[in-house]
Amino acid sequence: MLKLMIISSSIRQGRMSNRVALYFKNYLKEEYQINAGIIDLQEMNLPLLQERLKFLDNPPPALVTISQKIKNADGVLIITPEYNGGYPAALKNMMDGLREEWYRKPVAIASVSSGSFAASQVLTSLGFSLWKLKALLVPSFFQVAKVQDSFREDGSPVNKTRTDKNAASIIKELVWLATITK
């Protein structure tokens, strides 16, 4: 069975993107019988990293945990809001603390915004960073506009039929890529 990890990258109070992480956890279970784990960067509370994990004498336990989870995963789904056209500093910090973990790792991106543009600008900056880390980026994206109106706090979508249809393309691609690279 495939092992997938979902990264919930917002650490802000009142964050909405974690709703999408919860949705995908449930969606993967219902549609693919995959028990995906969630790496919640808010819960992990990583300090600002000065170096990559492999060069740290006394690495933060949270970074070691994240490293192991990503290494053991067959694929990763990153849920990210857009902050001023980019992705959260907490996600950048975590990504830059790792290197080998991303090498040829299938990765999909779900972008989330409270506005109407569905965080379209973050796809370029995050995609470029993943490319530099030599991750295998899924060519489909899942974009959520007005997340506060689209998902409830527990992760359930307001319009399940439409949301599941949109999720299907990105998850089919991630599952396919994770399967062939396993």
C-alpha cells in the first residue's frame, strides 16, 4: 500500500488551509483506502534553521521526525496558502532543512487563498523550489479560492461533488507517480 504524507504548511492563527489538509486525509481514505499522515508545521514548531539536517550536530527533534516521514513516504501533498505571492516561511524553512528527502520524491501542490485568485502565484515559486530540490512535481494542481466559504473547520467541503471531482485529477497523478517510483 502507498504511503502518502500531507504537509499543512500554515502556522498562522485562524489558518484556513489546514481544512484542506483534513479534507485530503479523508478523501484519500475514502477513495483510495490510503491512510495518509499529516505533517502539521504549526504543531511541529520548527525553530529557524541555520543549516540542513545532515550538517547539524544537534538537530531539532521535529526536523528529524519530518525527515523520516518524508523519506518513508511514497509521495507528498503540500497544502499551502499564498502569502504575498509566495509560500509560508515555515514551509521554506522546513524544505531548506532537508535535501536528500526531496530527491525524486513525487510531490503535488494544493494552493489555498481567502481571495478569488486561488493562490495561483504561489504555484510558480513553490514549484521552482521543489524543482531545485529535484522533487518530481505532479503536473496537476488543486486550487482553492475563498477557502473560508469552500471548506468547513472539520475539512468537509461545502460542495463535496465538485471538490471531489477537482481533487481526483491531482490525486490520480500523485498516486500514479508514487506507484511507478516506489
